[in-house]
Amino acid sequence: MFNNKSMITIAETKNKYIFWDIDGTLAAYRFNDHVGDPNGTNNGMSIEEIEKGIFLERSPSKFMQQVVDSCQAKQNIIMSQCQIQKEMDDKHLWLDKYYPTITERILTFENVPKFESIISYCNNKNIAIKDCIFVDDVLSNLRDAEKNGIKSYHITSFLDWKFMNDDYNF
């Protein structure tokens, strides 16, 4: 018998430590009318766009703001990667504005795998990995996390959040 349950509910997020990605998860992954750096890197934003503060011009996902506010996590934690210090600084400002209740933040540079940052954080805070959930839009990040014992969900697992949690008053 297969378990094909792919949508997540409050019952699964309640009292968990949830690590949220930003780009493509808490905010749409589209920058300056493109999804890839026009200069050809693997990132959505060019260094020039980052230096001009493009990240601060983004709108958050109103839907994901509702999810974060209603998921009843023990703690919501940001887990995001950055190309340069300016992006990191701007992400902090953006989070202060749009997700002020998420005060725990792990912002690293792209050379540090997300799963390693999560495991290190949990070890430092004496958090059991079994009590954690990681939410991202990049499958390779999710696969790496799951290979290392972190239960992971693609952002699409939240698409039916309101329908799956009809007892919660949105």
C-alpha cells in the first residue's frame, strides 16, 4: 500500500519546528520580470539587481503569511541562502516587514547546504530532527534534507491548506 498523501495539515505542523525558505516559498520566485539572472548565473537575481535593492521591492505571498500564522508550529524559522551580504541584509529588512513574528533566521551563503544549516541549528538548540519540517521550492534541497532525516515538503503541499484545515477559521 502506498502513502500518496502529499498535502499537509495543521495536525502535521502543530508543535513542529518549521524551517521556511524565502525565495519561491514565502515570496514568489520572480524578479524584475524574470526567473533567472539575465547574466546567466543559476540565481533569480543578478548581483547588480541585488546591489540596487531588488529584494526589498518584492511582495510577500499573502497566502503563505496566513499559513505561517495558522500552522501552530512550535517555532517558525527562516532557512534561506544568499549570494552576497547585501542580499542577506535586505532579506532581514524584508522579513522584519512582512514576517515579523519569525525572529529565528538562518541566512547563509550558497556554499552551505541548507540541510547542514538545519542540522547544526537543531544540534545547537537541542531540537530533535524528528520534530522538524523543512519547506522549500527546490527539489534538490528537499531531497538532501530528507536523506539526512529532515521531513520535507515542497511548497505545493500547502496549496490546499485552507481546504485541508476547514475547522480553522481563516
